[in-house]
Amino acid sequence: MILYHSKFLRVNYLELQYLMHFFWSEYALHMDAEGMYYETVRFMKNRIKRRADQVYLDWRNVENLIAPETFPWYVRHIFPGIFSAQPYRLGILLNRPEVFDFPEKVTINGKTVPVRVFSDAGLLTAWLTDGAVRKKPGGYDHGRSKGSCGI
């Protein structure tokens, strides 16, 4: 399901996997860092109440905007609002992951979350979903106190 769509950013939510996927379009290549922050905050203000156990950030088209302060800003301002009470994994897709220095773990909503950076979308997806909690099709959150799908 598409949670948010603009010319620059599309956010998909895979409900059965509790996975939120951020995809920056080719139009984002023409943005500046302030535009990236603005578009992310705009998504946060307009999102429906879905939370994710794992998050997939496709940052290939905004790689040129990733400065040392970008990731800590996401950790402080964005991730607490989109991750569930049971954060599982955070994956980042980049063209040149070797250029960036991301931490191996971050603390989100009081839990330690592993962070991995990939240049291959298939490997990132496999890593995110390996061992992740799955929701039964047509079911509810099955006892998850602060479920990822609460509306």
C-alpha cells in the first residue's frame, strides 16, 4: 500500500511484513538537503498511522545529499515516529556504500536496531525480511500491544 506519494518521495508499506519502504525518485536528484528534510517531514505530518518493524531506505537518488548530520537527524526525528515498539532492522540502499560511515546499530524507541548498508536491492530485502515477524493475511496484530498496523 502506498502511504505517501509526491514527485520526489514514495513511501510504501508492506503490511504483512511490517516493512516501510522509502523510495526517492529521479526528481530528487535535483533537490538540496533542505528539500530532502522538508519532504521527509511532510510525509511524517501526512502519514496514516502505520508503524514498521523494519525500514528500507532507498537513498540512491539522494546519495549526494547525505551529509554527516543526515542520518542522526533521521534517528532523532523520523525513526521514532515510523518504527513500531518492536523495531527489528534498518536497511539502506546506496550506489556507493563504501563512501559512507553509518553506525552498525542505533537505539530507536528504547531498543537497539541493527543497521546495514547495501548496494544490491535483493540482498537488502533478503536481510530485512530474514526472521522478521509476519502478520497472517487478513488477520489483526495478534496480540501485539502497540501493533504496527494500528489505525
